[in-house]
Amino acid sequence: MTTTLSVNSPAIDNSHLKALNQLDIPARLLLGPGPSNADPAVLAAMDRQPIGHLDKAYLALMDEVQELMRYAWQTDNHLTLPVSGTGSAAMEATLANTIEPNDKVLVCVNGYFGHRLVDMATRYGAEVSTLHRPWGEVFTTAEIRTALATHRPAVMAMVHAETSTGVCQPMAGIGDLCREYDCLLILDTVTSLGGVPLFLDQWGVDLAYSCSQKGLSCPPGSSPFTMSDRALAKLNNRKSNVANWYLDMSLLSNYWGKGRTYHHTAPVNMTYAIREALRLLAEEGLAARWQRHQNAAERLYAGLEDMGLECHVPREYRLHTLTTVRIPDGVDGKAVTNQLIDQHNMEIGGGLGDLAGKVWRVGLMGYNATPENVDKCLAALKQVLADLG
Ligand SMILES: *Cc1c(COP(=O)(O)O)cnc(C)c1O
């Protein structure tokens, strides 16, 4: 016997839902690994009606976003577009579009996001080999050369700015090595775009991805992606379809390129947002933006040193957008981050993976990279540490 639900059935009673209050979001200062606070101008840009994603006004916006992204990355790659989704979606797009089953892929792993690249590449059927470094160290070109010579991969992937460790990988010579060994270079620039120097074409990077919610001061949901002609040639020569329909650049490039054919509905308001975020970056200028992040980071290092706190990464490899601070012996790191939220409305991150319980992660990204925020962070940390004895 089937039961018929009447319109007044208690099974669909929603009185508790009707009683919900309107949205109430606490005002946090986000000085962790991300998301970072959005620039108010970016939030204002989102606060418009959507227009059709094939509207000529929208198509014009798309062109501007692509041009702004090429500037931000210092690349001439034609295929440069925002992926609908967070940084991990754009990360997955770089792997999905380059890997055919049984391709050899080499991943350089010195932190959490290297492991994520391994996991994703494996799911696309790659034969994955890894080059490891302890969390907080960088790779040398000599060891990369040896790994390339040993494994002969079709693709090598590495992280420029490891948000889990606070390390910035020096890139000189790596792209040349990848060309010498005829492999494509994928670079994770999620925590470097809009914060620290990036020269994709000069470095010989073939594919890169980023996100909107870190150095670009935009909410999460629209993620820069780019691929070179070399990478495009591999895509065009595939025997099998890209194993991910949503992220297939052979389809997406028709919407973002000349064809303008429908693929999926663009997150229109996120395009407004990222356009404004990138416009603000161009208005400030890359050099000024990078300098502002360096100044904020150096102010933080000096303040931490005054408090007797140590950074996890040697100075020459520190990432200006994210600093890992060693938790002193006897201090409960989690109690500190909890109290920062409860008493100061301030978020800083804890450690991940090999650094869990060992470091705090302080992010100074985009809109948040100011001397005022550094001073607020140092003062709050000082007070909380004194409080907890
Ligand atoms: C944040 C981050 C990602 C993942 O981006 P999501 O937007 O969280 O999906 C990937 N790589 C690095 C280095 C990151 O910091």
C-alpha cells in the first residue's frame, strides 16, 4: 500500500525552518591560509543582476577577464580562462587535460598540495612517480634533473607556493629542464598569484592554475587556468577523450574562444567579481602589489622575532603571502587559534599533515596585506599568548 502525503502532512512541516533568522555572518579578519577577506569593491561588483552568459555584454567581460589574467600571470597563452569552481577544480583541469591513461607523471612533493596532485593524477590513470623533500624545504634543479632523467615523465607537476609549509619554490632553470626532457610543466600558483612575483612564460611553465580567494581578494568560486601551445598540442593529439567533461578544455575553449558555444552556465556574478579583483590588481600594478606583500611579510617577521617566535622556513625561501610560525614548546596551538577567533574575530591557521600541531599559518594576502593588519595580528597574538601563560 502506498501512502499519500497531504499538503498539510507533518512530514513536510517546516515551521522550524520558517523560524530561522536572516543570515548573520560574524565580521572576521581572515589571516589564515585562505579564504582571505574580499575587497569591498569586489563584493560591490558582485551585487548586480546576472545577465545571460551569451549576452554580448557578458562576452566582452569574458575577454577582459582573460586579458587581465594573462597580465597577472605574465603569459601570452591564448587559452587562459577562469574555471567554474575553486582552486582544486582548476588544479584538476590541468591534470585532466594533460594526462592520458598510463602517461608517466612526476610530482614534486614537499607539502600537502603535492600529495593532492598525486591523488588526482592517479585517478586519471597516470603512472605517478614522486620526488620528495621534507615539509619546509625546496627542490634543487640538480635533483629535478636526476628525477626527470630517471622517470622520463610526460608531465611534471609542482607547487610554486606551498600554503601548507610557507615555502616559495625558486623557479629558475626548471622550465628549461622540462623542455630538455620533453615534458610539460604544471605549476600550482594558488597562493602566489596576486601576491608574489610570477613570470609564467619566462619560466617556461606550460600549465598553471590559481584561485580567487587568496591573493586576488575575491570570494571563492572562479579559478584562473592557463595552458601553453605545447600543452594544447598534447591535448589535440589525445587518443581518448578528456576523462572529465566539466573541465574538458577542448569543449570549454569553444565557449571562451571564437565559437562562443554553450558548455555550462557561467557563474556570471563570480565573473563580475574576478574581473573587479583582477582590475584592482592591474590598477595597483604587479610590481607595487608584490612590494606591498613583501613589506607586510617583513613587518610580520620582525614582529614575530621581537616576541621570540620563530619562522619555520629559512628566510630566503619564505613565501610572502603565507608565514609558518613555530608553536613554542608547551603552548597549545589550537587554544591560541580558538581564542583569536573568540576574542579578536581573527582567523589564523593551524598546521597540516607533517606540520600539524607544530606551526601556525599566518596569511597576508591581497586586500589583507597591510601594515595595520600585521600590527593587529601581532598585538592579538601577544595578548593571547600572555593570557594562556
Ligand atoms: C588553497 C590551495 C589549493 C586548493 O584550492 P581550493 O580553492 O581550496 O580548492 C591548491 N593548492 C594550493 C597551494 C592551495 O593553497
